[in-house]
Amino acid sequence: MEIRIKLFPGGKIPERMSDNAVGFDIFARLDSAVTLKCGERNIIPAGFAIEVPAGFEAQIRPRSGLSLDYGLIIPNSPGTIDQDYRGEVKVIVANFGKEQITINNGDRIAQMIICPVASAELVIADELTESERGDGGFGSTGI
């Protein structure tokens, strides 16, 4: 499948970093470095727009090494890029670590996965079909 992207000035095409990688690493497009103190969050432009095909979404997810080693997370993970959005992709990042983090232009900040999605229609119902779990919520099925 080919997916069209548009690069913004200084932007870099997302890249798979190994032959069998599912995700495309996303690079920061910054005029100047962004430093996040512990607990802070910011939005980082990624330097490209994407034309997501019908029936798909682009999911923006954390990079595992950044999360483990530095505490850099994506608080709305996975972020969704809808098929009708044509603006620059931007990534919300947060510092969940113990030290401040500096993000520089060109740093890999997240990964993007292209995923199929089902189209659904919501229908109002007076009752729902019974299930064994019922309305049991958080922790109701055990640890």
C-alpha cells in the first residue's frame, strides 16, 4: 500500500528503522530545542502531513526506548490521525521521567502505525444483551 505524505520545510519522511518494523519513526521538526521539566508536556511538530486511505487510521504511539529510558510518553496514546485530516502531524509528549528532557530538531519522538478500522453506526437501544460480566468495571475480572 502506498500512502501519500507531504513534507513541510525542514521535515523528514517517517522511517522504518529495520526491515520488519511495523512502525515508522517520527522526527521532530523544531526551530529550536524544547526542554520538558518533570511533569511537563508540549506539542512537537513532525514535519509532514499524511493522506490516510479510507478504512484506515494512522496511530501515533510512544517509542519504547524513550519511555523506558527517559520517561517520555505520549499521554493520548495512541493518538489517531483520521483519513480526512490534512494538516501537519503533531505529537503531544510528556516527561514522566525523573530528569528534564531536551528534544532537538531531528530527534525521533514517536512512531506511527497504519491500522485498518471498522466503520460503525451507533443505534439507540432500550436494553443491551446480557453478558456474564454485566456492568462489572475496573478490576472486576481479577488481577
